[in-house]
Amino acid sequence: MKLKINSQGLKGHLKVPGDKSISHRSIMFGSIAKGKTIIHDILRGEDVLSTIEAFRALGVEIEDDGQVITVHGQGISKLKEPEKALDMGNSGTSTRLLSGILAGLPFETTLFGDDSLSKRPMDRVATPLQMMGAEIVGQTDKVKLPMTIKGSAHLKAIDYVLPVASAQVKSAVIFAALQAEGLTKVVEKEKTRSHTEEMLVQFGGEIKVSDKTSLVPGGQKLMGQEVTVPGDISSAAFWLVAGLVVENSELILENVGINETRTGILEVIQAMGSQLEILEQDEVAKAATLKVKASQLKGTEISGDLIPRLIDELPIIALLATQGEGKTIIRDAAELKVKETDRIAVVADALNSMGANIEPTDDGMIIQGGTKLHAPENAINTLGDHRIGMMVAIAALLVENGEIELERAEAIQTSYPSFFDDLEKLSENL
């Protein structure tokens, strides 16, 4: 795909796609609950479609009329052994969370994925699930896909301290704990997104959360619910940055999810001196309307317990930092290395090829601001990473001459199928 945008500004209103994390979980909870679950505004990206197809293969009836999705749950004990291995596509969330559910089911299931997903570590979920009584075998000692899970109908509760800050690992243990005998204790080193805990309560479940510790009783029964998925702040992040760095821009983003465990990017752009306004806020739905204008920005430091609250937004934050005055330092983000790509290396390579000055480090980046971007000599490959593709497309808005060749742009379908349509819409509103 050739990107020759050279925008003179972006204007308009936009409703971003539904939150990917909540979309995954709404299908999962609906599938293990008893009764009908109706889901509004779900993200129909490739990752979420992988989750839907996996639960259909496990015997769950899921209908999609184009407006709402209806999940006819019969309870977790009614899930059936699939006839063949389950294709997880590129979705780490689908794989890891589903592993927690499969750990307590008395049959054997094999999960596989694409080349990128097959490189991602699954031992981080396999270890606690094996401690609870599941048998899990992967391709290597580090447990990578394809991975076979032989569940146990007699999982036992554990006390588990997460070795990494990962909402996916935490969620896998919680899903297994719902089926275990006794009280499971999960302790985080850093607070991660809380969608699983909140949705568990919404579906009638029980969990006690105190700071970084969660207590989950076993043997729980859940009931179907009606769920409205807020807009994904990770998708909104690309427009927030575009509105801040492209001259003559003013954007209003409606219904953006602002769960406090996901709003790190808002704190960062405020620290950088942005013109950001929260126009409307729904405390119950944890969503808001956000307005941004082109701004003079300054460098900042991003580290510590802020990292888990914006880990998925760091690629586009890196682009933002190239346009601020001064230096931005990102630390404590080694988790970026085991995403769809090594996002530390890939982000640095892509933006440096466009004239940025980014030094990758073992756990982050050092970004020199105030740099002008230009079209690179060679094509930029997303390497199958949707967030790299969208970051490059936003960076193209800052290139004055030439065009950018983006290879494997189809990766953006993973989380934002209408991304280029929305970009065109905002570019035409001047």
C-alpha cells in the first residue's frame, strides 16, 4: 500500500471501534455463562473473530445480525471438545484467556496460530495453569504454539504472584479459578487493566480486589447479561496523536473507554503539554468524549507503574515524542519485545528510517524530539503488527514530500478494519 497523505490538518467527529479487550471478554463470559448475552458495539476485527470462532467450535451458538451479537450460553460445563485444533490467528488475548477456560474442562484441545503468534511466549500462562492441575504441552520448553491443553475437572486453587505485568496472564488464572476447588489468590507486581474483574462481577460472579491482590472463589456459576462495548482507547490513541501533531487539526472522539487501568496515554499527553479536553464523561460506562487540537509539545519520562496502563499505546506515543521539544525516555517496557513483534526494535527502525532519532534500549527507548520526518528510501513492513501499520500511517501525515510504501498493511484489520476509511473521512473535513 502506498501512503501519500501529506495532510493539511484533520477535522471532525469520530466514534472509534469497540474496545478489543472488552470485546474478547464479552464473548468469553457470555459463552461460559448460562442464558442469553447480548453484545452491542463489539469490535469485528480479526482477533475478536478468532475468539468467536473458537467458542463456536466449543459448541456455543453465537449469532451476529450485523448490529448486535447474541451468545446463547449454557454454562461452562456444557462446552464440548472441538472436532479439530483451534485457530487463534494472531490473537494473544484469545489464546491466553481461552487457556484458562480450557484448563478446567475434561478434554484435550490444541491451539495454533500464525507465524507471529507462534513466536510469543505461552509459558507465562502454562505455568500457573499447570500448578492448578492442567496438563499443557507446547512446541518448546518455553511453551509456544501449537499448544495442547488437557484440562482437569478437579483444578485446585493456588496462591500466585504474577512474574510479569500482564492482564492476559491474570485473566487466564481468574478463568481457571472460577472452576477450581477453593479460593485462588492472584497478586500483581504492577496494576494491569481490570476488564476481566469488572466483567466477572457484571455477569454475577464474585471476586474481591484489594489493590494488586484478587481473591477468586471456585465453583462459580454466571448468568448471561447485556453488554455495551465502549470505544477502544488503543484505537483512539492514533487519532489523539494525529490531532496533536498535525498542524491545523481539531478532533472530537466519542465514546472512548476510560477505565482507569487504561488511561496512561491521557496522562502522558497531558504531561507533554497537549490541548486535551474531556467534554462528556459517563461514570457508569467508563467512557468519555475527548477533544484534541494541534499543540506545542515537550518531552517527558514514561516508566514504572504507568507502563502497564499504556503498553499497547507506546508505538504511537513514540511517534508523538518525535514531535515534542526535548527528550522523551521510555523505561520498564521490556514487555514490548514479546508483542506481535519486538515493538522496541520495530518502532525504532521504522521511525528512524523516516528521519527520527530513537535509540532502542533493553527496556524502552530514548527519543529525541523536534525531528522532521521524510519518506524513507525503502518500504516499511508492518511484520504483521497492526499497531505498527497504524503508527506509520499517522507518521505519513507529517511527511511533506514523497510517499511511503507500507507492506502488509492488511495487518490493521486485526483491530481496526475501518482505519483507512476513518482517516480519509477526517482528511476530507477541512
